[in-house]
Amino acid sequence: MAMVHCRGCGEMIHESATTCPKCGAPQGAVGSRSSSDEPLPDGIKGFSWGALLFNWLWGVCNGTWISLLALIPYVGFIMAIVLGFKGREWAWRNKKWESVEHFQRVQRLWSIWAVSICLGSIAIGILAAVAIPAYQAYTERASRAAAAERAVPAPVERAPAPVARTVPPPPPVATAPEPVAPAPVPVAVAPEPPAAAPTPAVQERAPTPVAFVPPAPPPVADTLVAEGRACADTIACVKVMLRAAVPRRPEVLSAAAASLSGLNTSEPGDRKSSRALNTQGLSKYAEKDYVGAANLFANAAGINPRDAEIQSNLGLALLRAGQPDKAVASLMTSLQIDPQRSSAWAPMAEALSQLNLSDAAYASLLLTYEYSGNRQKTLEFFRARGASEDAPGAMRDLYAKALQTVEAGY
């Protein structure tokens, strides 16, 4: 279980809470199947490209068996459209989800794959439509050229041969007293070959400097992308991701996140026992016993070190207990397991701010928005925390700055 934002005030609360202990705003239940008479949480409704384009396959993976009607001829087309508009609601009610963010992340991946495959198929079709006629035209031209080459030698067959036979008539003419005629022949022909010799020599030297032109400009390498791909420890990868947040560099974030997630080699432990301790820690946190909550979360993380949620809960409890340096270490461990965990980047920002790393804290807030499953709710959280008296003044300024950046088109 994890901490989520209150729908009313934006405070971090336990995800299973039905109402906010601070403002009393009602919350939606998450992590179980939703009955048809329960209201849908914010962000569930919407159009699903994954349900439209993958229809029955999407339905089987999301517990929506009515999608199998898409296999019926004629009816399938209509059912695919219905799934596009209603699929997200049905999937939410038919399958268990860890949280709204988890649901949003899974459905976003379905839509990305569906649109990518569809666009790829269209691109391949267009390429084939252009390339196949071009290839056919090329083969026709090549066959015509080959036929022309075979036909050329026939008419030119040894044309100079008859001219060679016309040479013998001059001997009878040689009997005339005019021997001067042969003299100019060697004089006119002999100088010509040397005159042609300099021309190819100049043409051979001309391309020499051109051959050295292409290697002259060295390739420009993106050092930040290279750092993201090569980072070999958690701190280095997190630093690259923070640098890639301002200005936003999606390709760097992707490379660094892939390197970061590959660093965690710990074995999963006893999930049931760790989750029981996690639940006790959440109760302590709700009672504002942050030290007690941190101890319970630490024990849970020791039992199952591969649980990103428990690690982020530990970081949040340590932050509230006034230990920002230890909070940063635990939150980095959570990000090592799941680099796109928005609920870890948010407390990371407050911990970095308490350590007087305001630029890094501001970048961490932008990454909270970058990986949020419900960006509108994240904006509301920024707005609420920026106006809350509970947050330190420096942190309120950072929330306001991040909100302004995102609303300006981040």
C-alpha cells in the first residue's frame, strides 16, 4: 500500500482511506474490483486506443470478457468502437488494480503500443506502395538496358575492317615522283599523344583534397545521453535524471531510467510479512508517530528489499521525522526499483530542499509531474502545497515555480 494525494486538500494520505483525516474529503477505494454502483475515481473515464485497436486481446488481459464479441464478423467493428469509449470503465470495475496511478500507467502502455503498431503498419504500407512500383520500374529499365546492350554489337560489327583493306592502293601511287607525301604523316601523328598526356595528370590530382573533406567535421556526441546510458551507481543515475528535467530531455530520462532500474539486484523477500509491517507503519504515520512508522517501514524493507512502495514510505516517514539525508537514501532505493515512481520524486523534492539543494528539488518536482499517472491531480497538489502553511517558505516557492513551469507548457 502507498500514500496518495487527498482529492480535497492534496495532503499525502493512506490510499485505503475513505475520507481525508485533515479536510474530511471523501476518497475512492483503490486496489480492488469496483462494483457497478460505485462512482468512478477521477481519471478513469476516457478513450482507450488500446481497447479500440487491440480490442479482444486488450479485453482478455484486462478482465473484460465482453471484448471477445470483437471476434464476430460485422459485430466486431462495432464492438471495437464501444470498447474504445467504455473499455477503461469496464477494466477498472472488472480487474483489481493497486492504485489509480497503476491503472493509468498500464492503460497508457496499451495505448502507446496500439498506436505505435498501427502507425508502423501504415508506414510500412505506404513504403511498400511507393517502393514496389519503383522497384518494378527499375527492373523494367534494367531489362531494357540489358537488351539494348546485347543489340549494340550487331550493327557495329568490325566497321574498321573494310577501311583497313583500302590501305593497299597507295603502293601504286608510290611509283609517282612525289615522295614528299609520306613526310607529314609521322610529323602530324607523333606529337599528338604527348599533348594529351598532361590532361589526365591534372584530373588525377584534383580529387585528392576532396577525399579528405568528409572526415574533417568530427561527430558531435550527446554527452548527457551517454552519461545516462553509462551511469553505474544510483546517485549518478539520479543526478543525470535531475539534470535532464531542466530543460526537459525525454531521451536522457529514458536512458538514465533504464540504467537505474538495472542496478537493483536484490532478491525479493517475504511479501506477506513485509506488507503486514507496512500496514502497521501506515497506521503509525497516520497518528503522526513518524519515528515509529519509519522503524516499521525499515523492518518491512529488510524483509522484502524489492518493494518500491515500502522504500518510498520509509523515505517519507524519515523526511517527516526530520532526517532528510536518510530520506534521500531510501527514496533513491525506491527509484532504483521503479525510476518512474511519482510518489517517490515528490518527497525527494522536499528532502533535497531541506538539504539546501533547491535546484535539484525543483527538478525533482518536475519529474513528479513527468511520471504522474494523473497530472491534473498533481497540479492540484502543487497548488495546494504552494499555499499551505505547513510547508516551509522555500518549499512553497518551489511548488509555485514548478506549477508555473508546467502550466507554461512543460
